[in-house]
Amino acid sequence: MILINVAIPGLLHDFNISRLKYVLDFIANHPSSPGGVKFSINEKNGEENIKVYYSDVGFNKINWVKPINIFFKKNFKPIKPIAQTKLTINDLELTGFCADGSPESMPFDVFETIFFHISRYEEWFCADHERDIHGTMSSTAQYLVKNKLYHIPVVDHLVYFFYSSIGLRPNKRTTTYSLTHDVDFIKKFSSYYKFLLGYGNILIYQKNKIQNIIHHTRHFFQVKAGKIKDTYDTFHWLLVGNDRISQRVIYLLSGGQTKYEGFFDIKSTYVKKLIEKAKEKGYQIGLHPSYNSMNNLSIIQAERDVLSEIAKENIELSRQHYLRFDLSVTAKILELAGIKSDSSLGYRDLIGFRCGTGYPYHLYDFENEKAFEFVEVPLIVMDVAGMRECGWDSSLWIKLISEFISENSHYTHITFNFHNSFFDPVVVDVDLLKKWYFQQFGT
């Protein structure tokens, strides 16, 4: 057991010690931890192995973290400009908030910096003008995106740095993966009406309009003639039985009454067979709560009950449809609905670390000043988000994702999300992407 005592001389009256405890618990349980680490605050018995001073004044100038005194205050105030420091130490890219002052202290307030990111402080207190059309905080308004830090697991790097800086030997872990799939559609050509809508999508959103209209038309008639599978019927190769991947989950919509869902019958024989096939491959079954569920407990409960009955098991995993997650509302209702693990916190239009970490952890409940019980598994790489980032070019997409994986080969965890409907030959180079997919995840 390694005992680390965080000493806070002259504790301020408006200091929220619950938030510091939350961060220390995160650091102690982080996969980079040397193991057997236990933190205490202002312990007086002197039995600690290491003492860390968290104060405006450093006593021995050793293990001194100087606070920025913003995010641990009891009374919330709008975020003011914060000084930040950027360093590269070995292969760690480090960026943290810092207080003006002595160069003898640690260059970051690691505690408040980590809290800011993992609590999703800025999203909890998101202003209306920072929200996008789906009612959640726009990626362009978020700190990591604005500062071009979203491709780096800044929190995971800071935890490793913290342990190293106080004389311990943290674990330099090889990055691990989770593989997940959101099922928004079962068939592309479920009806003649859907086929016609496809033309509108091509004309409005796609670049090679004439070529794609020809492909779209040809695929439709080939599918209807029984010559090829429906474009979105990719499950026979998408679901991999790769035990090297730590977790595999398939998330299914089981309800919804908006234009964003309702494209298949969750009770159909096809879906039941899909669930059986996924289980045989070692996948867990998760709920994909519908668009309007973000702030509605009864919707999530009803949809969870439907999927639990069809899957013949108690559904405890979820990922919000369109990643609609309001920190101040959705987290609370997921917990009330009995969800044990959520994986909604990723970007819709970028790949990267929205929470600063890729590892599963507990979000913070600002209303009750404590950690939520359910585990958040940050979504790092979503297929469509990567395409949006690189302009819908399949070759650039492979380059972007491959470089991202290479640059984050250690210190973190990457959760991938591939939709069965992503591999549409009208939109992407399926042969190229399928080859890459098997190289990365094939058995």
C-alpha cells in the first residue's frame, strides 16, 4: 500500500473538498496507477509514504501543486480566462491549467485540470448559445476542440505525469480497445419511399451527385431482384469474434417517434436472430435510447423494458441516439432507469477524447456533489464523425484513423463505433474500408 497525503494548509472556506476527493479517487483507480495507492487529505498521523502540498505556498518546494482556485470553489462563477502550460516530456504531450507563481511548483494544477475535463464542467454549465441543433454543447464551443487538444488523452497523460513527478513508477499501458455498433437502420431499401428519399440525400449532401445517383438506382434494383444483399446488411462480417478486444457491444433502438428513428421493427424475427448472432460472437446487448429520451426517464425505461424482453436479459448498457446527452439531466435519468454503463460522450463531427480520457470512469453529479454510480465509457472514434472531420474521403479517413491509433498507442483506451449502415458503396469506398476494418479487428 502506498499512502499519499494531500496536505492543504489554510483550507479556504469556499473550497469544495468533495470535488478533490472525486479526483483523487479517479487518480487512484486509473489504469496507470502503480497499484495499491491510497490518498488521504490533511492526515495528521504522519504515516504517509508521500506528502503532496496543495497550497498557494510550497513548504519544502517538493511535490507542490499550486491551485488555480476556480473549479473547486463551492459557489459557481462563470469561467474566466485560465492560464495554461504546454510541455512535452518523453512521449507525453501535457497541457494543464496553471496558477501564476513559483516555477518551483508542479507546472500544472493537475487536480483542478483533471476535474474540469472528467466532470464535463463546461457541459454541465453550458450556455444556451453554445448548444447545437440537437440541444447539446457544440463541439466547437468545447475547450479541447477550441485548443486543438481533442486528439490527445490529456487527462490520461496528466495522471501518468503526476505519479512520475512524485517519484512513483506508473504503468505505461498499451492502449486497449472496445468495439461497438449502433444499429439505426436494418435495411437501406426498406420501401420505395425510402429509395426516393435517397435521391434527396445525394442531391443535398453528397459531392459526386450524378455518379452516386446511378449507383443508388442500380443497387436498389439489384436488391429488389435478389441479386445482392441490402446495402446495410453488413452484420455477417461486421460482428467479429475477436477476444483480444476487451469489450464488444451492439446498441439497438427499441423505440422512438421522431424523424430520426423508427426505421425497423425491434420485435421482428430478423432482429431477434441478429441478437442471437451477436451473443454467439461474444457481444453484449445495449440500448440505443431514442432521440427524445435525453431528458425523459419514462421513455428510457419503456425502451429498456422492450429490449430486455426481446434480448431475454436485463439490459444495463446504453448509448444515446445522436449522442444526445445533457450532463445536467441525462446522467441522472440513466441512473434512475437502472443503466450501469453508458457510452455517449463522444463527438458527432470529430474523433477524439471529449472527456480528456478514454478509460471508463464515473461522471460527477454537481447537484449532489458526488460521483454518479453508473460508469461512463467515453466514445473516441465514431465512423461517421471521422468522415465528417476529413470531408468524406475514404482514403483520408483511413489515414486519419490509422494515425490517431498510432499516436495513441499507449496510456489510454479507445472505444470505436461502427454503424452497419456506414459501409454504403454510394457514400464510401466499401472495399477499401472493409479491408482496413479486417486488418484492425478481424480474428
